[in-house]
Amino acid sequence: MTNSGYRRVQLSDAVSINLPPELSPDEAQGVDTAVRIWSGDGITVLVDLGPMSDRLERHEGYETELSGHATRVATFDDGANHVIAAHLNDPPLTISVRFERAGQETAARRIIESLSIED
């Protein structure tokens, strides 16, 4: 999926997402997995690549497919932020997009839906 104005970011050899150009990488240190973070303009994207990533089981959600892989998607509020997150078991990863304003939900969903996995 190509989003006009968005840039493709490679997360691993097989996994990539599209991000808006106003998001900049932040430093992150995962405890037991690789973590990548981008933020800007009230949006934060966190990708946790690894078997210990959040399975989102404590949040109400639904099952779907992203890039041909079974995915659990959850939407919830986390303090002052709204969150849309997706978890895949194979490859194991969780991507969460936190956003401050309700008007940013479309951008958050576009980021999640842009997830691409090359088999």
C-alpha cells in the first residue's frame, strides 16, 4: 500500500510500514526485543519486534488480516492518548499508534494498515 506523502520505513528484512514525513525517529531500548519509535505532531508510533511483544489481550479488539497474516487489532484510550494497535503472532510484533486528537485517527489507521510483510 502506498500512501501519498508517506515514506516507507523498513523495520526488518521482511517488515515495513509507511509513516507520515512529520514523524522523526526516537531512541528506544527494548528489554527483550527490538523496539522502534517515531513521534511528531501529537502522534507516536511504537513497533515492538519480538515474541514478548504485547498481544493486546487485555483490550477489546477484533481479528483481521494485515499483509496476509492473522492480526489482532485493538483500539483504546491510554491516559490522555487514543491508541490503535495491532499484534501479529507470525512474525511476532506489535505496532501501536498513540494520538492526541480524534482527527488523527485516520492517519493512525493508515499507518497500521500500511504494515507489509514479505514472505
